[in-house]
Amino acid sequence: RVVQTRRCYSTPATVSLLGQQYPKDKVSNVTSAIADKVGRNLYMNPSHPLGILQTLISSHYHDFNSMTGLSPIVTPAKNFDDLGFPADHPGRAATDSYYINRDLMLRTHTSAHEVEVFARRERQWLLSADVYRRDEIDASHYPVFHQMEGARVFPMDASGRAELEADNARLSHHLARANIVIEDVPHITPANPAQAAHDPVLAELVARNLKLSLNSLMLTLFAGRAGADAAEPLRVRWIEAYFPFTTPSYEVEVFFRGKWLEILGCGVVQQLTLDRAQVPNSISWAFGLGLERIAMILFSIPDIRLFWSQDPRFLSQFTAGQISTFKPYSKYPACYKDVSFWLPDTGLHDNDFCDLVRDLAGDLVQDVVLIDSFTHPKTNRSSKCYRVNYCSMDRSLSNEEANTIHEQVISTLKDKFGVEIR
Ligand code: FA5
Ligand code: MG
């Protein structure tokens, strides 16, 4: 049978990103579907939902400097080592991150730029950027999404303490008058400790400033929005968390339209980060929030693929500076196709299957579900069955077209991973 694939898997020696060629090697796993997304900069369009949200957050933090011009192509050292990720952290695995080659990768979070921005001696800054993670495929997961990092640095002395006390008083006063209920956790606990390098009183003041600052942001973003009951207070929940590059660390959830929604991670920056940036006698907090998660809620956008749509029926619904409710313009029928196969001896990661489908189907894939996985008791061979849901966001997809793509998926699966179709 003649194998025809739309994208070429007899891998070219280089990958082209932002107009530059990078040599590939054994660890390269950036697919052309991903490479095509690098440099799109959706969040820079002021009338795109991500741009509108980005602008809203930047104007809330109007006295913070916005960092620009930071390349998504980073070294693993910058993305992980500089932030104290242990050598065996799962995020480093090629199944979870996109590697260009052994020396370069696509950043997995905006925290990758903390050291260089602190090194510029920025005292309060914001950074919005595209980030890349290998993941499952469904309505809320996309391998490219956008984060916004924010940080504020204080002097580690009496002047810093005075600055914190004044700012904390200002923010508490503002929040005390707002219709907001905050489920808090203690700032510092044995499980979520302050750093040895920090005066515990100062660390407590910084953690409190971080929380007050973000509670105030939540108020700006969610209070009074469509779907928020005016009589009901806004509910924000703080949870103890862990990140290698902050302690104490927290996550924030917001109760909106009947659900708790994880919005961001944050904490008091590890002194190691400021030391690496050669910022002396300082203490800082930082947060990293997900723009899509928040935008899907605020604009009622049901599918994360829509952010990438160039359909005027999507784009024309949004206006710079305004949060509006998205009106779905069509629901095209889904077309399910299954594929069952015996795994090769080397196994096959779910994310490898998802990237293969994404590369051949592009945004015609709505979701991929593992519907069966089984190991034969006698032969010990394992098999998997995935259900791929093909569905276009802006037109009717014919069964023939879905079949053609699915056949390419099957033949590529055989050629590239050596699986045996059942
Ligand atoms: C981080 O990425 C940390 N860098 C955040 C941080 C910054 C902590 C500074 C401390 C100091 P996490 O992986 O939890 O953490 O992602 C942060 C946010 O990004 C999440 O809360 C969520 O809103 C968003 N996010 C994460 N994964 C996805 C995804 N697959 N799709 C959409 N949004 C996501
Ligand atoms: Mg998280």
C-alpha cells in the first residue's frame, strides 16, 4: 500500500523557528504543527480575547514594567536548572516538553525568564508570553498556551519593611470594602516554610503582600462580570503549593459559574534566583497565571482551539478593552474514528500519539481519548485503543476527509513507531 503523509516524517535535518534553522538530533520532538505556532503572538493583538485580558491585567498593574522581546527558544538550563528543578523532575522529560535538540527547547513557563529579568534590575515587572507543553488533547488543553508572569522586589532592610507595611495597609483597606470572601491558608507553615535566608517577619510581610495584590487582581478580573451574581461575594481560595523556585508557595482558585478554577501559581522567590541574577539585599514575590484558563471563563469560550481561529465569525466578536460573551456560531458534527494497535516493545506515550495526530490533523482534531488499554495475560503484549474525534470549528468535515486523515494517522503510526494495527 502506498503511504502518503501530508507532513514528512523522514525527518529533515533542521527545524525552522522564527525564520531560523536549528539542527535536529535524537531528542528533537518539535512537530511542524508546533513550529507553525511559534511567533503568532496572539496576546499582542489588542482585540483578541487573550490580548484584551493581557491589557486588563497590565492596566491593573499599571506601575509594573512590561518585558518584551524574550525568545521562546531557551536552554534547558534556563527553563529548569536556573530555577532549581531537580535532575529527575518529570517536566524535563521529552514526553512532557518540546526539545529542538539537546541544547535548546521551547520554554514551558514564563518563569524561565525570571533570572534575566531580575538581572536587569527590574523591581516590578510583568511578562506575557507563549509557552509550550506536550499534553493530552481536549477542550481545555492545547500544546501552546499563554502565561503572564509578574514579580515585585523589595529591599531586604527597614526601608523594604516600611514599604511593605504601607502597601499592605493600602491593599487591605481596598479589599475590606469589596464584596469578596477569601479562604486563606497561613502564610507560612512547617509544610510551606519561609527560607533560611529570610527574616521570618519580612518573609511574612512579603507573602501577605503577594496575597493581597493577587486578591485585588481577582476582584478586577471577576467581580461584576457576566455570570457573577451581583448579590454573591466573589470567592477566592488560597491553597498551599510547591514549586522548586519559590517558598512559601501557593495556588489560587476562583469560584466562578459554579466551579473552582485554578488560575495561577505563586510564591516568595527562592533567594537562589536573585543570587543568580546578582540582585543583592532583596526579597521578591512572583506569580505565573494562565491567560487561556481565565479568558475561557470571562468570555465564555468553550474550546481552547478557538483562540487560534482566524475565522472572522470568531475574531469580529471581540473589541479592544471589552469583556464580552462569545456567541457560538455553529456546531459541526463530530466524526469519531478509533484505532487499536499492539504497542512496540519500546512502548508509546499518550503524548507521542497526540502529537502525531495533531501534526496530521491540525485543528481538525477536537479530542483524543484512550478508550481501552490491555495486556494479554499469556503473551504479555500490550494494546491500546484511542478514539480520535475529528471536528472542524468552522466548516462541515466530510467523512471522506476524516477517513483520509485517519488513514494517514494509522500509516504514520506504523512507519514511525512500528506498531501493529489490530
Ligand atoms: C507554573 O507554570 C509556574 N511557573 C507558576 C509560578 C510562577 C509559580 C511564579 C511560582 C512563581 P503551573 O504549571 O501550575 O505553574 O501553571 C501556571 C498556570 O498556567 C496554571 O494555574 C494554569 O492557569 C495555566 N496552565 C497550566 N497548564 C495549562 C494548560 N495545559 N493549558 C492551559 N493553561 C495551563
Ligand atoms: Mg498548577
